[in-house]
Amino acid sequence: MSRLYKGILITIAAGCSIFLNSCSLKSCFDVTESKVNTGFYSKETGKAVPPDSLTLFGMNMDTSKIYNKVLAPETVQFPLYASDTSVKFIIKINGIDDTLEFRYSSYIHLISKECGYTWYYTLDTALHSFNIIDSLSFSKKTITTLSEENMRIYY
Amino acid sequence: MRRICGYIISTLALLLFSSSFARSQDTLWVPLKVNVGLEVMGPVNYFINKDVLSVEGYVSVDRNEKLSYVLAAGYLDYKYSQYNYTYLNNGFFIRLGPDFNILKPKKSKGKYWGGIGFRYGLSHYQWEVPSLHQANYWGEASASIPARKEWGHFLEAAPGMRAEIFPHFSMGWTVSLRMLIHTNSTDDLKPIYFPGYGNAAKRFSTGFSYYIVWNIPYKKIRVITKKEEPEETDETDDMNSNQNRNSPDYRQQQSPSDNMR
């Protein structure tokens, strides 16, 4: 009979720990914003070449910079806006300005109970000026919270 | 006619043998019951947190001292708010499957239950996200997900214990380990929580339930608690015969026939 009681106690302890664990409030540790992850490549060789310096901000938002003279960035992340279907950026690569416009559609996606819902995007097109940017290519047009390359800038 | 007589005689011999065999075993009368249970953690939690109302009950019928069939049903009204969204869900669920009592009848005595249950669960619910916000570089974006009705299917393993506290009344608990099989949501627009299952953002979820159960006995069965042990004399005879086989006398007895071969 003592074995039975031991079993009961062990099961109660296991049950309580699972219950308390399931009830505890958890914080969100995941990435909650979807951004266009972009790498820089040489137009001649096609190899990854970080620019010497980079500045990035939204059109008419030059007082609020996303990147400000960042040295040798390997990647940059372009934030999109769920309440709109296009956004325009000014990107300054090695001191030379170009404009870059993304056109996209958005949809809601569940991350987790703790982090809630966010927006994912499907890129339609990207338009740019040709001051220093030679061309763009897309590796993945679905923009999610995952850290995977979506776009390449050749310059 | 001969065949029929032979059949009757052999059946009678079998019955006589089996009845004498049963008499020599330890047996126990175990009551089989219809159990009606009410989950109490849900209503208790509701007094602490008014955002979650969960009501659940079940009916189980004992098939024998080890197996019973369970049908549970419940209702959930759920509200959840995080820093950037509000979520609402309400709906019904059923669970059905067997319960296995792993306690031996001598220990359980028809009063205690310790074992594991397996369930298939089906949930029908309506969920919505009335408000959802996200602020980033461009400003704040807002949206809502309108109410939608969906189905969820899941499997559950539920180990637990129950003990009789008063005649015909018992209390007990189960820990539920659930696996989501299917919902008719899309991959992106999924509910975060639904009735009977719990956190639907995950493929596995856990739960804890505490029950007050009304036990209604409907039948008693005789259960063999100790099987007849072979008589000692037979065993010793066997052992002796084995020993004889190895003894020189036995070999001697066998030798003439061996020689004949």
C-alpha cells in the first residue's frame, strides 16, 4: 500500500508541476516584425560585397534614419507598412543616393500566443533609380519574420 | 447420436472441471458503475480570472474492473489580451475514448482509480481578433480578424487518479497531454486557443483537470484476484521425475530400450 501512496504522491507532484508550468505567463522572445532582408553584391563578380557605408531612411522621413552611415553592413532590413501597399526609401550607398520603392500585399499571420499576430508580405515589384544600384533580384518574395535573404542589390 | 452424447459429456466434464478450478481461486466482487463527473478547476479559475469560463463534465460506464468508456463534453468562453492584440473564442467540445485502470482489484476495491485514459477530441468554436496593432518605422498599423467558425480535432492521453471520499462520491484529477491533429484554419490565420484543446499555436498542449464524480453502481462482477497455484505435491513429483531422469537408476532403466535401438 505504501508503494501506492508513493505513486500517488509522485503523480500529484508531476501533475502540479505541469499545471503550474502551463499557467505561468510567458513573454514573447520571437521576432515580431517582417522585414525585407537584403544583401549587397558586386555587379561585376556577383559576389557578396558590403558597401563601405550605408544610410537608409523613408522618403520624406530624412530626420528619422533607419541606418545612418553604417560601415560595411553585410545586410540591411527594409521595414514595410501593413496599412499601405507600397513604401519608398532613400538608400545612400558609399555616399551616392538612390530611391527604392517596394510594392506588396500583406496578410495576417499568427506567431504564437505570447507574441500574437503580425503581418507577412508578398512582394510584387521593387522599383529603383540607377545612380549606384545596377539591378535587384529576389530570392524569396514572401516576407516573414524568418532571417532569410529576400532580395539582392547589385551595385 | 453418438457424437451428440460425446459432446454433452465432454461439455459437462469441462463445466465440472472449471467450477472446481474457480472454487480454488481467490475472487473479489467488484462493483461496475456509471460515473458522472464535473470538472471543478474551470469554475474555480473563473472566480480568479473572469476572462476564462470553462465548464466540463463527463459520463463513463465501466465495462469491467479495468476498462471504462468515457464521453466528456464542455463549453469554453475565452478572452485573452496581450500587448498588441485581443482574442476571443467560445465554443463546445466533446471527448470520447477508453479509461484503463491499472490498479489491481485488490487495491482499487472498486473505490480507487489510477490509470490512463485515451481520447479523441472534437471542438467546434467561433474565434475572432477584434483588435490588432503593430507599430514600426512607418507608424502604427491596425486590423481585426472577423469572427469565424471552425472545427478542431485532437488526441489526448490523460493519466490520473480518483478516490472515493463518501459512498457513491469520488474526487480525482487528470493531467492531459494533447496532440493537435487538424483544424480547418489556414496556416496563417490560426486561433491561439480553442475549447477542449488549449494553446492552438502549438502542436502539443497540456492541461490539468480536477473532478467531483457521482458513482452509480449498476452491476457487480466477480474478479479473480489470485490464480490457483499448482499443488506442491505435483511439483515435487515433477522434480523427482526430473531428478530420476538424471539419476543412474533411471539411466539404467532406460538403457535396455536404448540398446534395442
